[in-house]
Amino acid sequence: MADRELTFEIFRYNPQKPEVKPYLQTYKLKETTGMTIFVALNQIREEQDPSLMFDFVCRAAICGSCAMVINGRPRLACKTLTKTLPARIKLFPLPVFKLIGDLSVDTGTWFRHMSLKTEAWVHTSKTFDPKAQEERMDNETALKIYEAERCIECGCCIAGCATANIRDEFLGAAGINRVARFMLDPRDERTPAEYFEVVGSEEGAFGCMGLMACDDNCPMELPLQMQLAFVRRKMASIGIGYKPGKGIKLA
Amino acid sequence: MLLQRTLSKSNKTDLYLDLVELASGLLLVGFLWTHMLFVATILISQETFNGLSEFLDKYYLSYIGIPFIIVVALFHFVIAGRRIPTRIQEQRIVWRHAKMLRHTDTWTWVFQAITGMAILVLASIHVWMVVTGWPIRDFTSAQRMESFWWFYLILLIVGEYHAGFGLYRQFVKWGWFPRKPIGYITKVITAIILVLGLAAMFVFVQLGGAL
Ligand code: HEM
Ligand code: SF4
Ligand code: SF4
Ligand code: FES
């Protein structure tokens, strides 16, 4: 096993140099025990090609920055062992996100936009008193919130989603999961109608077509199907009794 | 903020469309499976088949049922069909994406859209043939099956695929049941209905030769 020779075909394109069209570059590398795609890429950059662009920070599936398309599937480079793959490995950057160059994409801007749009913070009228004892929360609720909080914003669910690939405004599983997190939180004082405003449309819950590429590709194994369905059902029951305000007429 | 999006947002249209998609899908699957069970009465005897058809005629159930299902199918076509990407570039993105991902549920959705379009054409022809040859009796059906068995074979497979996977997807989207068992159950029911349909077809083609 350890003496396989791996062939990497890596997507190369630098938007700063548009005169060079996108192409696939091949690198060869000896496999070592316990090698991850992250280790392999660093070795290629150190020994063969210092111009290769890719991202990583934590190398431990915590920061979410090393996600890329590995043999067709969105995966974390630091969590994917080469021994689980055939000897030919194709690497592409994640679709949907802005391409920085080669395998590096900007997920930050997308996730910031999503956080602002879903207003991903606890909406409360209480003023914070640093001296007071923290309010208690029952364990079950805390665990449910934690389950949604485990998202590391890697973007695999967005890149894998066919809907997100063609609908720019779609919040995707990460966005809908984020809303689910605040809907569960008893400290958030938003009304059902306010949540409906955020995800009660095709940009949110009703845009999802149930393809489940998010659920099947999330490296943190978040229960995304159940989160999407939870928000969809919630939005349907809120929406039935919801009275939208009168709109402004353009003419 | 974009003026045109902001002013057109935040009404309940998307919710209603999703609910109509849900209801029309459920109604059509319910109809298709009932329809296939009715057709399969030929497996019991010709009398049972004719008796059922006469019964549906006598109480005007056919005359209410058929137009109703046509209207539901039209609603479903427009509303579920809104998910089909219309621009060529979008179609190319989805196609390449499905090939890249090699992901079962993404591929089954692509075929959901393709079989939906096929049903639109094939089912219209089927309804036209049946309605112009009214009433339905064992010999009228046997004649149609004998001459156009290949047409019915395609419609059967395409229809059952679309109904089975469509139902699975609705359950997945609304999350009423866990994903794995519901996939298994819809596949088993689809297989049973397919076998019944094929058996009924076989009997009809035999009958057609005998009449
Ligand atoms: C008129 C021709 C038809 C067309 C063009 C069509 C098209 C479609 C499309 C594109 C979808 C995917 C929608 C989505 O994923 O949200 C769909 C879903 C579905 N279709 Fe059809 N269809 C047709 C006829 C039928 C018939 C006759 C049945 C009944 C057997 C049926 C049952 C379903 C079901 C249950 C779904 C799942 C709906 C959902 O996911 O919410 N369709 N159809
Ligand atoms: S279920 Fe499918 S359509 Fe919905 S968010 Fe996940 S991948 Fe996208
Ligand atoms: S939900 Fe999963 S796949 Fe999506 S961004 Fe979060 S960790 Fe990544
Ligand atoms: S480098 Fe942080 S998740 Fe892979």
C-alpha cells in the first residue's frame, strides 16, 4: 500500500492571469503511510511547484478552510486519507464560491453574507449584565443547539448542492441550518413572522429540492436533512397564518 | 439590496407553490397506484375488469375522476416543473455537476425531471387513445395493448419511476420519516406495482391475440 505512486491531476487557474486558460496539471508522488490530501499538497508545493495555491489552517477538520472537490466529491483535504482513494486523484476547487486561484476559494464572503442575511445572532431586548449569573438552559435544548453549531463553514454542502450551483440567492443547507439553530434558542426573541421573512421563501426553506447532496457530503456529519425538514415544516405552519404587510406599488 | 427583489419578496407565494407541489404529487401517486391496481383486476378475471369499469361508469366516477386528474396533472406540471432549469447554461451546470458528484439522489432528480417531461407527452397520448375509444372493456384494452405494447411498457416504467422516487423525495423534504427506511419502502411498493403492471400487460397481449 505504502509504495503506491499517486498521480494528481490538479485544476490550475489564476484569475489574476486570465491570459492563461484553465488547465489540469499532473504531479506524481510516492504515497506514505497515513498520508492525507493536505500532506500530499504540501509536499507537492514544497518539492515540485511553489506556485500551487490551496488553503489550510488547522489541518484537523476544525477551521473548514481546506474543502475542495476530491475525485468529484466535496471533502476536507486534511480529513481525506489517500489510501481511501484510487491512485489517480483529481482535485478541483469548490464551485459556487469565488475562485481565488487553483484550489483556493473565498468561502468567507459567502458565509458572511449568509450570516447577515439570516441575522445569525441572538436577538434580545435584555441588556447584558456581566455580573449576573448566566441564565440556565436545559440540557436537551443545549445539545440540540450544539448539534447545529458544529458546522465549520467549510462549504461542502453548498458546493455539492445542485440548487446552490444555479441559484445565487439560495441560502443552502448551511444557511438553513443556521436559522434552525436560532429557532431552537429560547434566548432569541424573534417572532415566527420574523423568521418567515428570512427563510419562508425559495431563497430559504422552499428552494431546497431535497437532493441530499448536503446531507451526504457534510464532513461534520450534521443531520442536515432533518434540519432542512424541520425548518420547512416550521415555515409552512407559520406561513399559513402569516399576514404580510402591504407592499409598495411601482406604478 | 436590489430594488426589484426586495419589492417582489416576502409574500406567501413560495409557500403556496411548495404546498401545491406536495399535494399534487401525493394525489398523482395515489391516483397512479390505484389506477394500476384497477388495471391489474384483469389478473383475476375479465368479468372483474369489465365489472369494475362498468361500476366506475355507472356512478360517474370516471367522468369526475379523469378531468380532475388531468387538472391536477397540469398544476403539477407547471408547479413541480418550475424547478427544471430553463436556461441552457443552467442545464449544463446541473448535468456536469451530477456527473462530477456521482451522487445517487442528485442523479435520481435529473431523471425525475426527464421522466416528468416524458410522462407529459406519453400520458397525453394515452388519455387521448382511451377517451376516444370509450368505454373501457377487456377487448378494447387488449387491442390497444397488443398493438402498442412497447408504448405502454415505456409509460409504465417511466411513470412508476417518477411516482416512486417523487414520493421518496417528498418524504425526504418534509422529514416525516427517516430517510433510509422510506427509500426502501417506496422502492418495494414501486417494484410490486411494476410487477402487477407487467403481468397485466402480459395477460392483455395474450387476450388481444385470442380475440
Ligand atoms: C405532466 C407531466 C409531469 C411533469 C412535467 C413532472 C415534473 C416533475 C418534476 C420536475 C418534479 C421535481 C420537483 C421537485 O423536485 O421539487 C416532479 C416531482 C414529482 N412528480 Fe412529477 N411530473 C409530471 C407528472 C407526474 C405524474 C403523472 C405523477 C404521478 C405519478 C408525478 C409525481 C411526482 C411527485 C410525487 C413528485 C415529487 C414532488 C416533490 O418533490 O415535491 N408527476 N415532477
Ligand atoms: S437537500 Fe439538496 S437542494 Fe436541499 S440544500 Fe441539500 S443539496 Fe441543496
Ligand atoms: S453544514 Fe457541514 S458541509 Fe455545510 S458548511 Fe457546515 S460543516 Fe460544512
Ligand atoms: S485545514 Fe482546517 S479543516 Fe482542513
